[in-house]
Amino acid sequence: QILSVDPYIEVFKKIRNMADELRSQGAEIGFIDVGGGFGIRYQNEELPDWSAYADYLEQEKGDYRVVMEPGRYIVGNAGLLLSRVLYRKQNHGKNFVIVDGAMNDFSRPVLYDAFHEIWSEFKREETIRGDLVGPVCETGDFFARDRDLPAAQAGDYLAIMDAGAYGFVASSNYNSRPRAAEVLVRGNRYRIVRERETPEDLIRGEANTSW
């Protein structure tokens, strides 16, 4: 989540110098990989002027071919995790909104304490202060903690926003939970591009033995 062009320019200078030195020793180097980590807007981040970075690379790359890995920058804001509210509860004076999605579906909040906006389909004006959590019995099974959340009721849908990166690819079958379906949406058209897993899928590769 790098939000400045400066570190990339500094790194490019070092890589370019190293490549030049290796070339002078006979190494055949045709391209430079400047990596990834390009920041996206999860909350209110100010995004850098990437065109200035592109202009710099065009100027300084010489005859090297420059490649990069802007995966999250492309897909991060393009995906969301849609989850249904199961119920609400209070425990020791704290509010919890429990949804059917869980840490196995989207692990960024527990891994990085990452902020993801929570969107309600009903745009309920009322909010409650509390945690948005999943049904897995783990301390790390949460999407938001101590936040103002939509006062959603059982059956409402909530969306965990900006989940297009490190979403499905980092999901698992922890607690014997089948992984979610993936749906591609364009305007008012949609297509299921990955089928929802079933309990049968979880045991398909297992085998019994006679001993």
C-alpha cells in the first residue's frame, strides 16, 4: 500500500545501476521488473500521480524493457465480498453483527488489520457501534472492529468493499467451509465465473484404506 512515487523512483535508480553493472560484466539483461505494491483507495487515501512515474520510467529506462506487477491496483477496487447478516447480538455491552462470510473467505482484516468499507444495500440511516464478524469460532474472524456499522437486520446483505485483491486467492476451506462463488458483473449483466463449492467438493480427494 505505497502511496508515493518517490520510493519507486529510488528503487528504480538502484536496480538500473545494478543492471548496468551486470551488463558491463557480460550479463545479458533485457528487462527490469519494478515490482508492485501500488496503493489503492480503501478509505480516504490520497493517490499519487502515477503518470509522473510513467513519464520518469519512459525517460530513464534506456533500452531496458520495464515490467511491473500492478495486480491490486487493477483488481482491488473492482471486487467485493457479499455477505448476508445471520443475526445481531450483544455481549458484555458490545454489539456484534454476525454474517455468513468469514475469515476463510477474506483474510486481509485479520492478517493486516486492514480497513474495508462496509456497505449496506438498504442504506439504513441508523448505525450501531460494534464489530462485524463471521460465524467461525475464532478471535480473528472479523471484518471490522469497533466501527460504526449499518444497523443491519437478519437477512440483510452487506458488502465488504475493495476485496478484489487477496480475496479469493487467499481463501481456504478452514473449518470445513466451502469457498464462495465468484460472480463477474458488467452493468446489468452477470456471470458465475467460479461455482460455489459444496461439501462434496471438500472430500472429493479423500480415500479410505483397509487398515
